[in-house]
Amino acid sequence: MTRTILMASAALACLAGTGFADTSDKRIALSNNYAGNSWRQAMLESWAKVTGQAVTDGVVAAADAFTTAENQATEQAAQIQNMILQGYDAIVVNAASPTALNGAIKEACDAGIIVVSFDGIVDEPCAWRVAVDFEAMGKSQLDYLKTAMPDGGALLEIRGLAGVFVDDAISAGIHAGVEENPNFTIAGSVHGDWAQDVAQKAVAGILPSLPEIAAVVTQGGDGYGAAQAFAAAGRPTPIIIMGNRQDELKWWKEQKDANGYTTMSVSIAPGVSTLAFWVAQQILDGKDVPKDLTVPFLRIDQDTLEANLETTPEGGVANVEYSQEDAIQVIEAAK
Amino acid sequence: MTPDRLRLLVPVMALVALLAGVFWMQPRAASYTGLNLLLNLAVPIALATIAQMLIMAVNDLDLSMGAFVSFVACVTATFLNDTPALGLLILAAAIAVYAGLGVIIHLRNLPSIVVTLGMSFVWTGLAVLILPAPGGSSPEWLRTLMTVKPPLAPMAIFASVLIAIVAHLIVMRSTLGVRIRALGGNERTVARSGTSIIATRAAAYALAAFFAVLAGMALVGLATSADANIALRYTLLSIAGVILGGGEFIGGRVSPIGAVIGALTLTLAGSFLSFLRISPDWQIGAQGAILILVLALRLLFNRLEARR
């Protein structure tokens, strides 16, 4: 009797199996190199929320997050080697360096562990990469401006932190966009270091030497500072592309209510950690997943502003958490 | 028991205790591969610790150790890989610069902390110039050497023992080693004995640079590529390793075997805390607590020694 019930339930489980019965005994670890800013904090919170639910639902057995204390590659390499010892089936990693962890990652791959890197990706070929196409992100700003102001005009470019590859990539995308749309010109360029106060100082410094600015292209974390600099100089506010920070969205909302100001905002959601989690789960499930995947941008437009502002915590970044379906979509798109 | 043996007792006890703790929490670690994963990153740290120990032996302190090892790593992953002759030349030149630093510190009577802190910016700058973005790749022979799987015990154990023996022979048994330690202990005596103090200090610095070069190369062999900031932690780790291993800030009192054990202990402490699942916010503090605990034990032993 018991046996028939067992067999029947086993058959049922097979029929109902949506693919995640296979990973219910798998353990996934998050190796994170840094937790010192609002983006990383939101990233860890999203991870805890989504993977906590996944563990409760029995999709995976465990999904533990580890953060190194000092943001150093050698420390993270040791952390990854510890994870191998702890017997995790997959390691999701936001890397301190694209290359310096390769040795440890190779050790993990050799031990049969799935390694999925995201945001801070690694170039060891055995690992998967959930990467951000920063160039496309820069170019999308020009695509928006092209439709918002077909006549073109002078642009002010606010760059990020000099020497970081993200800064080069976004800027390259912006410049490619300008080349395609010759009625736009970049009148000036400053480094805002992705921080509102730095951006405000930098923009205030360059403004007196500039002609009338039609729009400001940015990298995120600098839009609010730019707006303040324009207001302080008594110059008309151009279209400033925002970067999904709460203070930027709040300022945009105030302007929108006061004078119908329009712009758009684009950045990467910290919840990308959950996308990497689901990708790892899909690989563990035996799905055929390409090694290079691209993260979708989180774009906020005039009509989605209110909804996003409401869910963004004070001082935080607009966020979205990904589901298993989202991951499957991203995987399909990459094939 | 001789005082030297007694000094070695505390670091050995700390290492054994930590190892037991790690094995108890993670039985998987008590295997060939487990031990290698646990300890292979300690090999470059042990080499850097020996380098720091040589500097500390002449009563100085090197705050540029991490930056220098990073610089070496960048040279190894680029020049030494592409044009080995040029790479070796650059590394030899770097060792010569270290010897020069020893001379300058001595002649101008400068505090070593200030000079090496200044040099740390020079090394980091050079590393960024060589490798503006992380990359490069490890020479094939180096990678093979660092991932070799010898019989009986993993590479990390063999390497640690070898480093300890070689450093012990150089520092405790050779004439140069005796002079270096004597220089840290009592400069005037060395001068009166007719030995050149400048040459001894320069030799100590050059020898330290040589071990630091080995540290950078070992690190690249493990990591497979480099990054201008790859070893910044090594400055403090190497100092802590020397102190943990029974060395002292007052020159002359150093222990090469202890230094290697200190480096292994520090590496294990990190893994131990990670297995304990202590939140990262507390990990640095917990690592500090382990250091204080070991030092407190040593103080206790010193008192007992003095009372006898």
C-alpha cells in the first residue's frame, strides 16, 4: 500500500516537475567583494529576499551570502576557495577584479562547481558572465534625446570615476551615439565620480565657459548635482538624463509637477544579483545556458516615474527583483 | 627548553588550534585538496612575511610591501611572460632599488616608515602604468609550479616548509644573517667589529626585495593574472605575520620559521571565521582579536621566562 502511494506520488512529482525538483538539494553561495554603498546594500537585500523565498519553496537547499571585509582580490580568492571546501554546488560572484580571481575560479570549476559572475565579472572562460552592456546604456541616452529633441543641440557630458572601465564604456557609448546623430555636439565634459556633490562642483566649474546646453548626458548618481549647479548659476534647466537614484527621481517628480519637465532615467537594478542566482539555478537544473548573458537595463520614463519613486527607499536606487521566468527569458535572448 | 624554542611554541600552538577548529567545522578540509585550497594562498603571504621580517630584523619597517608585491605581480604577468629576459632585468633592477633604499635610509638617517610609505606610491604608480586595466597572464612554468600536485602532501605544505628552511638557513645560520640581526640589535657593535653597516643594511633590503619578488611571482602563479592592487593587503598581513610568529618591532629578534607559521595562521584565521559564518562587519575585528589573543599569550610566556 505504502509503496503504491509512494510510486503514485513519485509519478505525480514527475508530471508536475516544472524543472526545479532537480535543484532542491543544491546549495548556492554568493561571493561578494564589497558592501559599502547603497547599490551594494540593495543588491544584498534583494538577494536575501528572493533566495530566501526560493529556499522556503524548496527550489534550492541553501543560498548563503558572503561578503569580504576588505574588498581585496586575494581575500576574495581565499573566500571562493573556502566555498569549494564547504561543498557548494554553485558560486555566484561579484568580483573584486576581472582577472585576479581566475586561479580560484578555475579551482572551483575543476571541482565541478558552477560559477556565475555578474556586475563585477571575471574573464576565466569556465565561468558564466551576466554582464552589463554599458556601451549600449550610454548610447540609449542619445536614442532618447534624438526623439525628445530632433533638432539636436549642445550636450554636457558628466563622466564617472576616471580609470574605471565602466566610465570608459558608458562614455564610448555616448560618443558613438553622438557620431550617429551629428546635430548633437558635446560642448564640454567633466568627471562627476558618480556622486552628486562632486558632479555639482564639476558642473558649476565648467558652466560659465559653455554655450546654452540642451541636454546633460550622465552616468548615474550625478543628475541631481547637475540640476543644482544649473539652478545655482541661474541658467535654464536642460534635459538631464537621470540614473535611477532616489534623489534624482524625487527632483524629477517635483519638476514634472511644477512645469511638466520631461526626461528619462536609466541604470542597472541592484536586483541583478537575483538574476545571477536564477541563472545559476537554471544551469544546475541542466539547462543549456550560453556563457555570456546581458543584463536588461532598468529604464524609467515619464509615465513610470511615480510608481518607481514610490518603491525606491530614501537615499537608495530604483530596484527590481528578477524571477526564474526573467532568467529564462534572458537565457533565451542570448541564444 | 631554550628561549628561542619557547618563542616558537605560541605560534605553533595557535596554528594547531586553528587547524583543529577548521577540520572540526569542515571535515572536507582535512584532505589533500582541502589542505591545498586552504593554504595555497598562504604561500605568497609567507614569502612576503619573510621579506618584511628581514626589514624588521634591521630595526626598520616596510610599508610598501603590498604595493611592491603588486608591482612585481604586474611585471610577472606582463614582461616576464612576454619577454622573460626584460622581465628578469626589471625585477633585478627593482631589487637594486631596494638595496639603494637601504643605503639612503642609512646615510640620511631617515625613518624607514616615511621612505617606504613614499615608495609605496611609486610602486603602485608603476604597477598602474604597466597594467592600467587588470589582465596579463602567468608564465606557463610558473602556473605549473604553483599548481603542481606532489605526492604525500599538497604544494602549499611543501612550499611552506621549504621557505621556512631556506629562510632559517639564511637568517639564523649564515654570516650575513648574523650580521643583519646584529645590526638590528646593536648597530654600534657591528660597526666596531669592522663590518660595513651600509653594506649589511643594503644586503638586508636586497634580500627582502628578493623574497618579495618571489611572493609576487607565486601570487601570479596562483591567480593566473595580475591587477595593480592585487596584494595591497600584504603590507599589514606581513607585519602581523612576523609579530605573530615571534618577531618583534625592536630589531634583531626575529624567527623565520615563526614568520612562516604566522602567515599560515593568519590565512587559516580568515577561513576559520568564514566557516563560522561571522558577518563581514565583524571579521576584521575578530581577526584582530585572534592577533591580540596570541600576543597576550606570548606576553605571558615572556613573563614566565623572565621570572625563571
